[in-house]
Amino acid sequence: MNKLGCRPITAILFLSLAAFLYGCAAMNTVVHVKGAVPESTTAEAQSGHLELAFSGSPGANLSTGELERFIDLNGKQDLLMLPATATGSPLAPCALLSAAKTAELANMMFWAVRQPHGIRLIYPFAGSNILGQYDSEFIRTEWTLSKIEPNKAADILARLVVFRSGGLSAVLNTFLASMNQGECLKLLANPEMTQERMKAVDQQHLVWTHTTPVKAYIAEYSRETGHLFLDELLKKDFLTKTNASKSNPFSSCAVLGAFRLAARLNDAWNNQLAKGVFDAANRPEFSKHAEDIKGIPFMVTPSARMAEVFAAVFSAEILRANELTSQLTSSATENQCLEEVLEPGIIRKRLLKDGVELPLR
């Protein structure tokens, strides 16, 4: 592994210390990418793969019947005593904890790429083999993605997500390795406790094995497949394509979908569920859970019912996020999705001019 240092955090208003630690871990996630410089800092990852938050993952592409399957599983055994890796359900507590932390980090990235100089807070150390070939270009454009040629900007955006996803994956694998579902459920009810526990993860002894709950929301691609997806982003006609996200999970429309999902899950977790202020109004799928959700004491002691409530909320938010993103991007080009990442609302404004009005939530 090449030894890269952690860039100091300056002018940080939104990014948490935990996100920075994930970045430090990611600097040990070395992925060989063509064109990287200098040669002395280039090495291939031992496992030879690229990771991507949400995009292409089974949890983020949840089927409508998954909640019913989880409820059935939950009712047949003492689920909370099972190890984190004992079930492949993307709605099990440990998988949802993975989803929540993935959403938190991706939401921070969504914020950072839109801010002047914000990319400096999430960019690898100079000369990295994932983004090193763009170092000088970022300096010339004063660290602003919108000033970089669009095909390159799409490539950079995807690589940033790969870089940060790898670091988060390593921390989550280490964090969840010795947990059971009940412990994960307790942490789901307390984001602040989760944050403190994750900050204590030993960065020198990370678990690089990809565990079931982490794979539910951070997809893995072989190095060869990942390179093919990245290469496609640089083709001249790629930005004019629509629905490219269905065939290329590294595309700007796919990354946009991941960011939108992250914003929704992060809000549901940090701002609503954990505070017992979830607004179930006009959401019939939450009606039978409304009183539980609003009762903070209910969230203190892990129970099968509590696991069902979290599964129901996350499931509904994932399905709704995917539905709304599909409506928003159904006729959008890759270039328009890239613009939407940098300026949220621009596609909606275009649709409104065409007489198409989309729901806000």
C-alpha cells in the first residue's frame, strides 16, 4: 500500500470529523487508474476492485416486497441476537446502520462539490492514483468542478465517490465486524453515539473483507469493469445520452440519484427518527408506525418492533427517493444530471417551463 497523508481540514463548516477519518482510511484504499502520476505513488489494490456508495447496490435498488420479507424473517427468529453478517436482508439493523452512515458521508460530499473550493475538503492527497492526473487542472480552475470540461468533470465526480466510498467501506467493515443486530439497532437510534464509536475505530487495523451489511449499500466492481465504466464517461457523446445510469453506475445521473437518496436518508435518520419528530402526514405507508416513531422512549430499548419500524421507514424513503429521481431524470441527459449535481433544482426549472410539475417530497 502506498503511504498518503491526510490533508488538514480548514474552513470546515459542514463536514464532520468522522467523514475526514473515513478519508484517511480511504488513502489506504489504493486503486490503479490509468494516467495516474507520479509512478512512485501508484500501486494496485490487493483486492483489485472499485467501490461506489449506493449506486448499483442492492439496498439502494430495493424491491417493493423486501419489507414484507424482512418482517417475515424478523418474526420467525430472534433477529437481534444474530451477528451483523448473518442475514443478507438490506433492511436488517446492521445493513441499515451501514446505509445511514453511507448516506451521511454521501450527503456531505453532495454539499462539498457545490461549494467554492469545497472539493479540497474531500480530495485525495496530491499525486494520488485515483485523481492525481487532475491535480494541476484543479489548481488552474481554483478547485471548482464547474470550470472543468464536462466529460472530465463527470469522471472526477465518479472518482471522488469511489475514493470516499472505499474509505468508508473499510471503516464500516471494521466497525460492524463484531456486532450483532441488536447492537446495530441501538446505534441506529442514537447517531451521536454511532459517531463517537466510529471515531474510535483503529485506523491501523482495518478490516478489508467486504461484509454483508456493507455490501448492501456500497457496491463493488472489479477493477476491469470499473475502468470500462470510467472510460465511457470521457467519450464525447456520453454527455448527450439519456438513461445512461441504467447501464453505467458511475454516470452523473447515477451519482445524482445516489446523492438525492443520501440527502433523504440522512434527513430521515439524523433529523427525524433519532429526534422522534418524524412527520408522517400525507405518508400512508407510515400511518401504523406514526405513534412509535414519535415516541423517543420507544427508541431506547432494541426490540423486534423497533427493527420493523426502522426497516419500514428506510424502505419507504428509498423507494420514494428512487421514484422521484426517476421522474426527475427520465428525459435528462448526462450533462443535465451533472449540472443538477452542481446546481440542484435546475432540471426541475426546465421541466416547469415545459409544463411538467413534480412533487417536492
